[in-house]
Amino acid sequence: MEQTFAIIKPDAVSSGHTGAILQRIEEAGFRVAAMRMVRMTKAEAEGFYAVHRARPFFDSLTTFMSSGPAVVLALEAADAIARWRTLMGATDPGQAGEGTLRRRFGSSIERNATHGSDAPETAAFELGYFFRGLERVGEPVPAP
Ligand code: GDP
């Protein structure tokens, strides 16, 4: 089993799509190992997206990500990192495939509804940025 880090971004939360996206997550077979609603400060968003510091859209992206509440998640499944990126679709909702979350819920390349880690190292950094180990709960222990 692998864990990935996901965000339901402020655009999707403010437009009332949190529940629909969570339903798609569960229907796709991910186990939600941790979940919290956060309102990132601009500095917290800048820390999260530090690898994109030099990109021209960095200021706009971090302003957007700190513009309202978002839902942060640890998602668990076999091959969770790749499978979650497939379910999200391409970064630009206009390029994302039919049936993907970004195609359905995104409205621009920036306001694209969801985030997902792109590799095991980024998943480890991103999960650790938002969750303490204790918050990523394990499966219930079956009764003897
Ligand atoms: P991701 O891995 O698919 O999320 O894409 P990236 O790591 O390349 O970009 C991170 C986030 O920055 C994306 O999810 C978008 O919200 C935003 N972003 C990416 N490219 C652009 C762009 O060209 N313009 C703007 N304004 N935002 C962008």
C-alpha cells in the first residue's frame, strides 16, 4: 500500500464540490487515511509550493491557494500516487480527459480543483507538511 497527498483546492470547496469529490475518491477505492480542512496563509502556501518558486505563476498560485478553505487528505491504495493523478487528469482542465476530476470540477489551469503528489519523495514531503504521523490513521484492527 502507498499513500499520496491530495488537496481539494479552494475553488472546489467554495463551489460546493467537496462532497462530490470525496465520493469519487471513495468510489475509486482509495482509503482516506487522514483529512482536515485548512485555510492556508500565503506563507504556508509558498512553503508548500516552494519547488515552483521561480515559475511566473507562483504569486498567483499561492494567492489562490490561500484565498479560502481547502481540504487536505492522505489517500491510501496500491499505486496511490499514479492512480490519484490519473483520476485528477491533466493540470489544465481543458486538456484533462473525460471523466476526470479536473475536467469535471476545474475552471482554469490554476483553479483546477485538486492537487496530487507527483512522486514518492514529494508525497513524503507533502504528507509531512500537513499531517503529523499520529493523524494518518491505520486500518482498524480486526476483532479476534
Ligand atoms: P500539477 O502537478 O498537475 O498540479 O501541476 P504543476 O506541478 O505543474 O503545477 C502546480 C499547480 O500550479 C497546478 O496544479 C496549477 O494550480 C498551477 N499551475 C500550473 N501551471 C500553471 C500556469 O501555467 N498558470 C497558472 N496560473 N497556474 C498554473
